[in-house]
Amino acid sequence: MSSIKTIAFRIEEEFHTAVKVQAAKEKKTLQDYIIEILQKDIAEKDEKAKNENEKNLHEQLFEAALKKNPEIVTLHTDENGHVIIDKDLHPDIYDWAVNG
């Protein structure tokens, strides 16, 4: 179980008034208003970091694949959009298409 911690800080009176007014407009306590803003900020930054990590992983995998100097082949599809692969001619591609 997590314990409750206190955060205390000083702000200019004008800024304090502006924050209180905004919280009141949203029918929230000052504490709830500030906590919500902080939670949203953290969630957005976590999501951005996650997306950047996924992008970096994709780029890393792509670069690794290129370093292996893969054979470039033209794939054909049938009228339903299914890829047609000659199992005997391209066994690795066939295995990838079937097994992922």
C-alpha cells in the first residue's frame, strides 16, 4: 500500500488567484485541479517516451535487417490480396509469411 506524501511550495499571489479561479470554473478543489494537471502531464510524457522507444526499436530492427543484406524479391498477390510465395524458391520468406 502506498503512503500519502505532502508537497508544499510557494507561488506568487496573482498566480495563486488565477489557479484558484480556474479550479473553481472546473468545479474542482485546488488540490484536485493541480493533481489532475500533474497526472495528465506525466501520462503525456510517459506516452511520448513509449512512442519514441517503439520508434527507436522499429528503426533498430530495420537497420539490423539491412545489415544482413537481405535478398530483395518482388512479391505477388492474388485477387484477394494474399501474398503468393514459392515455398521451394523462397523458403525463408514462406516461413515468415506462414509463421510470422
